[in-house]
Amino acid sequence: AQKITQTQPGMFVQEKEAVTLDCTYDTSDPSYGLFWYKQPSSGEMIFLIYQGSYDQQNATEGRYSLNFQKARKSANLVISASQLGDSAMYFCAMREGRHSSYKLIFGSGTRLLVRP
Amino acid sequence: NAGVTQTPKFRILKIGQSMTLQCAQDMNHNYMYWYRQDPGMGLKLIYYSVGAGITDKGEVPNGYNVSRSTTEDFPLRLELAAPSQTSVYFCASSFDLTSSKVEGSYNEQFFGPGTRLTVL
């Protein structure tokens, strides 16, 4: 069965430093997509970055990059040059296949706190 | 575009009461979803719809019902509220990947602001 695991309930990082948030997944479908969402204290869900299972290169979006290691089934989010506004909950999610109604399975999240 | 809108933002229900959480999107998305988020947890899928007139159960459908009479609207109905339904409810929508409109899109889901429901 498909599953997303985020093993870090909480993380601290110093402002301007880089931080890695871990995500491992389990699926038997060769075609899948991995998403990272940010949830600030205001509660909304903000899409950050996407990695497709067939993508040859790791995804990058500004200060966000995804360290995709397919053999290890991991899709870690790297935030470079952390800012105070990065303090939030971060969720990893997986979508299986292209014909599964695009449902997302979410991990339990990691709370990131950026220290000044 | 307003994106995905949800009403109400907050609601307190008594055990056994009923209510409908409203969700609307103006992006002409085929796919719509309802999730719940319990405190300190990730989101769990309640119901989803791939188009008007078509709905299906997600991971945690018990105690809820949905309908999809139009592309834009996807209301979630709680018939007999229970304390276990205290949660934050998110509605989301996305394109169909086969649509020509999604070129350059990751088919990410767009979320509404959420409805915080307390059942006492």
C-alpha cells in the first residue's frame, strides 16, 4: 500500500542556513509524483515543488530543491538560505499513477522553526 | 480568479446536528477533493470527484456525504455530527492531466483556506 513517512516531527534551523526535511515513500506503481506543501500558521496549503518519478533531474524552484533518490524511495526537501518566513509545517505528499484520480497521500508533516 | 473558496471559516456544532461545508472553484478544474486535518497530523482524503455527477470515497468517508451537480461546486455534508469529526476541512481542486490546459503544470492541487469545525 502507498505510504508517505516524515520522521522529523520538528526541526530548527538558523536563519540563512540550509535545512533538509526528510520524506520517504512506498509504492509499487512505477509512475508517481511527489509534492511538497507548506502550511504556515495561518493554515493555508501552499504548493512548493514537484518531482515526477520519470524526471531525470532533481526539481528546483527558487530556494527549494528536491533531493530525489529513487532507489532509496526518498524525496527530501532542501531549503537554502532559510528565512524567518519559512517557519511553518511542511508536508510531503504522493500521487500514484496517471489514472488514479490524482489523489494525494500525505505524510504527517515536519514543523520547521527558523531562528534569527 | 478567486481560486478555491470555502464557507464557513469556523463552525461549532452540537453532537447530532447536521451541516454542509461549501466549496467552490472558478478554475474550471475537473477534479475536486475533500480532506480533513486533525491536530498535528497530515491531511486525509474524505471524498473526491472527477467531474460533475461522479464522486467516490477516499480514505475516511464514514459520517460524510458529497454531491457534485456542477463543475464549480463540491459540498460536503455531515449528517449526524460527532466529536470525532472535530477537525479542519480542506477542499482542493486540480486539472485533469490529459487536458490541454495543463501544459507546464504539475497538476498540483489548489487548496481552499479551510473550515475549522468543532463538535461539542
